Amino acid sequence: MTEMLTGRKERIDRLAGDASVGRSLWSEAFRRMRRSPVAITGAVLVAAFLLLAAFAPLIAPHSATERFPQLLQDLRADHIPGAQPGFPLGSDQLGHDLFSRLLLASQQTLLVAVAATVFGMAVGMLIGGTAGALGGWVDNVLMRLVDVLLSFPSLLLAISIAALFSQGSQWTVIIAVSTVAVPVFARLLRGSMLAQRHSEYVLAARATGVKPAAIVFRHMLPNSLGPVLVQATLTLAISILEAAALSYLGLGDPNPDRAEWGLMLANAQRYFDVSPQLSFYPAIAIIVVALGFTLLGESMREALDPKNRR
């Protein structure tokens, strides 16, 4: 009996000792993510993509626009050269080095995805933060506008916005994809700030005479950014898919010399019977990168969820 009580006391002391070590929300989430195979897989895929995109001009053996006589002489309507010395993935339909174009296209994909996510998050946070901070009729008006955007399927809305421009370009894709992301960030931040409005620390700040603007920017907004940052990671994956879809449908930059995975996939469709690898490689790249951001974002969401704390 004495040994049982001693063992129980030791377990209680260990638990009390662990609780006394203060950990922030993000440090605790990072600790859980380090033990998650899903989070590690997503982080590895994302890190590999970022490194390839950052150093693509140094890694790629050739430029994206250079055409090679040794590839062009074997290029026919019914034959596209495959792998050969100096060209590990062979040629595309225009005599470019396919391997170099895949590497350099990662930069364009990252640029479009990051720009669209940043613009969408900035505008969405402005709308959601204003609605959550002011409430009342401002909240009602802004959220009804957001509801209008949410009533359209995301890809259909992006196609409609991109089709408004007379000529497709990289910026039309960024504008279309970022507009789709705005209502998601607006709703998320507004909901988080409304949840913070009646919390104890906000009530205490009001009771001590802190100005409303200071409460919003120093307390409510910083404590509401966690879900928004997690959503940004997931939106990167969605932006990559939607940007590729717009380029595939011909609503992006039509220049065939531009290395971009969606455009490469679109141009390769007519040669699928002759050289199916022209479609496989950019499609696999899009899927793997989008999967990496999705796994990382979902792992962050689970790690930050209070219900999953142990």
C-alpha cells in the first residue's frame, strides 16, 4: 500500500513538473508536429520544392527558351526525342530541354502561388478584421459581400474573373486566384476575432480603460492569427492547383516559351499519343507540391487544435 501511494505521488510530481514548464501555443504545436509522420512528409516535400525553386537557375543545365539542333533534327509530328546524353528527360514539342523547363517552371509556380496567397490574405484580413472589430452594420454589409463570393464555386469564380481581361497573363492568374482566397480569410479572421471579443483578457482590458483600437491591434488581432496562418499554408496548395487549371484552360500567359507547369500540361495534350511523358512530368510535379502544402497545413491545424493536446 505504501509503495502504491509512493508511486502515485511520484507520477503526480512528474505531471506537476511538466506543467510547470511553460510552453507557448506554437512551441507546443511544433513539438507535436515533429512527432507526426504526416507533418514530416509534408515539410520535406515543401522544403524540396522551395529549394528547387530558389536554385532552379543554378541547377537547370539549360535555359527555358533555348532550342537545340540535336533535338530539333529528330523532332517530327509523330516522334518527340526521349532521354539522351545531356537531356535526361528528352525534348518537349518545341525542341526545348524538358528537364530544364520543369525546374525553371517551379519558380513561376511558386511566384504565382505566393503572390495570390499574400494578396488574398491581405484583403481578406482587412475585410474580416474590420468586420470582427467593428461589428454591427459594418459586419453585416461586409459579410454579405463575402457570402456573394462564397456562393460561387472557387474555380468557376477564378475562371470568370480571368475571362474579364482581354489578354491572359501571369497577373490575371494572380488576381483571379487571390480573389477566390479573399472570402476564406475574411470569414476565418472575423470568426476568430468574434470569439476573442468576449474573452476574459479583453473584458479585463476594457475594465482597465484600454482604448478599443489598442484592444483590437494589441490583443484580439494577434491572438486570432493562428488559424489564418494555417489557412495560408492550405491556400498555397489550392493556389497552385487553380493557377495550373487557369493556364491549362488558356486563361494564363499564352507565351509557349514561358516555363509554367499548367501551360506545359496544356501544350502537351495534343502530343499525348506520341509522347505521354510530356503530360506526366508537369502533372506529377503539380500533384506532389500541392500534396506537400496540404499535408503540412493539415498537420498544423491539428497541432494547434486544443482538442488534440495531450
